[in-house]
Amino acid sequence: MSTTSDAIRSAEAHSAHNYHPLPVVVASAEGAWMTDVEGRRFLDMLAGYSALNFGHGNRRLIDAAKAQLERVTLTSRAFHHDRFAEFCGQLAQLCGKEMVLPMNTGAEAVETAVKTARKWGYRVKGVPDGMAKIVVAANNFHGRTTTIVSFSTDPEARADYGPYTPGFEIVPYGDLTALSAAVTENTVAVLLEPIQGEAGVLVPPAGYLPGVRELTRERNVLFIADEIQSGLGRTGKTFACEHEDVVPDLYVLGKALGGGVVPVSAVVGSAEVLGVFRPGEHGSTFGGNPLACAVGLEVIAMLRTGEYQQRATELGEHLHHELGLLAGTGAVQTVRGRGLWAGVDIDPAFGTGRQISERLMDRGVLVKDTHGSTIRIAPPLVISKEDLDWGLDQLRAVLAHE
Ligand SMILES: Cc1ncc(COP(=O)(O)O)c(C=O)c1O
């Protein structure tokens, strides 16, 4: 019996089966490469759903974490600590905003944005108590809490978790007319992913995000951009909204903000909006802890160099050029995406996304399927062009052999 199958059997015996991981057991990782318990190497073309934009074991991030581990790791928000103000100030500046509300996971940050919008609606906009509405898009993915799955359109994510939280209106993604019709005087926010990640890296039609910005401004509604997966370099800009010169009212950030080291998330916005909270009205024991702030500060400093955005732009152009050559020929139906991020729809006759992912794994490349026959490609932004080309060679080989 191999070490791999032992580890998988043990995991299946002792953990809930809420995931169906590829049968690889990672033991260590560096940059864009992971090594499994049997010493086999794999190119990571998923990067923890963009949580690992800066690669595994990034020296700057590990050093920042280690230095902070030796000083102080947790205070709770009952006390101030000496990394907090710096982190919030720097993050607000990176976003061109004034205030930050730090949390831990992406879902918590989305919940925080929902609470912010409702409170803003009641206290600032004057929506009658209990009437606030938030408009969201079909095929969204914003996390796994009971409120968030209440406005999911994915039966797998949603089934058997009712009763569901009311107050959400779902409209087709990319459809401004439908959005406009859904916004009423009690609407407090429109919550969107600027590119829908889980849905298969869906880029909305040009003009959609500026249209949402204009509509929300005109109707006194907050525009909340969930940039948890699309933000912090992945698309070639710090924020995916920047591609269309759009500045939302609230940024929701997570994943790469923790550098793949610790969970760090945040909602970032103006003092008028985030200023609605008073002490005791929202919080988190771990949100904004010293270790999270130290790592987050290093992430912000790294993004400030522009180096990672540039890599995502250049390598992304190459990735999309190469994938574009495959699109419409043989197994590949369509390719979408922006920067170092792609959704590749495989002709179901060639195999499911899962089967393609397994065949890629056998050739030393790790990706993740979504929605049946789509595979997502999102390597760490530190990947070399040679490694990216090697990964693409493996994809071509897998597709050629079916
Ligand atoms: C756009 C988006 N929002 C929210 C989340 C939820 O983040 P977390 O898994 O950290 O709760 C995700 C995770 O994939 C995401 O892609």
C-alpha cells in the first residue's frame, strides 16, 4: 500500500467528505512547485484559488511571518497592537479608500460587507427597518455561510441549508437592464464579482462594470466588488475593476491578502460607509491580529512594486495566446479569462473536467475542474515562463491523447 493511498484512506475515515480532492498528498512546496509524500513534483496551476499569488514559501512573506511570530501573534481587538494601524492605513491607501474592517476568511469579509450595506442603508440612506435589499448575480460564488448560500444559484452549494436568509435579489450576470429593473428604493447594495471565478472565470461584457457603477451612483446604492479571487494582482492589475476604470464603494478582499500564509480578509471603503459601525456591533477574535497584519503589510508592499501585476499581464498574454490557439479545435471549446487566470471549457466528449484534471496530475500538473467540464488555470504569479510553457505542453498532450 503506498504512502499516498494510506494518507487518503485515513483522511477519508476521519474527515467530513465535503471535498473531493485529487489523489495527491502534498508534503512540501516552493514557488510554483509542490512535492508529494512520495517525492513526486507537481506544477501548481491553481495557487490555492489565488490565495498563493506570490507562490509557496515566498521568502519575504515567510520572513515577515517569522519575525512577527517572535514578537506577538494575537491580542484580540480588546487591545491595540502596533501593527494594526499601519496595516489598515496601508491597505486603505492601496485601495484609494479611507477605512478598513479586517476579518479572516473571504466569507466573513462578504458577511461583513452585507452587514455594512444593511447598516448603511438603515442609518444613512433611510431604508425602513428590515426592508433592505441587496442585488447579486446568478452563478455567483461569495462563500459558504448560511446567508451567503441563501443567494447562491448553485444547487450543490445551497441545498438542505434552509431556511434561507431573505433580502437578496438575483439577476443574470452581465445584464444591466435586469440589474436596473431589480434596484428599488430599498436596495442598499449591488454585490458582484468583477470576474466570476467559481463560475468558470467569466468575464462580463465590456461596459458592464462601468454601467453598474453609474447605476449604483445614480440610485444611491453601494457597489460592492468581491475581489477576493480576482484582486491583488491576478488579472494584471491590483483590482480587476481597474481594467474598466471602475472604483466600487466597497472592496472585499481575502485570499492573497494573507500571502498563502495566514487567512486575512478585509472590507475597504470610505469613512462615510464603514463609519456606520459602533463598538460591539461587529467583530472577530482573530480579525486584524498582529501576525495577519504583518503578513498583510508585506503583501501590500509587494503589490506596491507593480512587479506581480506586470508578471500577470505578460505571462497572462502568453497564456491566453497559447490557449487561444487550442480554442475551437478538438477538445477545447472556449477559453476565457484575464491576466494569469483562465477558464477552459473542454468538450464533454473528451472527458469531464475531473478526468482531464486527473490526467494532468499524472503528468505532474495540478489544476481544478469546475461545473462539469471547465478547468481553471491560475498558477502563482511567480511561475517562470518555462514552467508555464511546460504546464501548457502537458495540457496539449492530455488533450491530444483522447
Ligand atoms: C469571489 C469569492 N468570494 C468569496 C470566497 C470565499 O472565501 P473563503 O473560502 O476564504 O471563505 C471565494 C472563495 O473561493 C471567492 O472566490
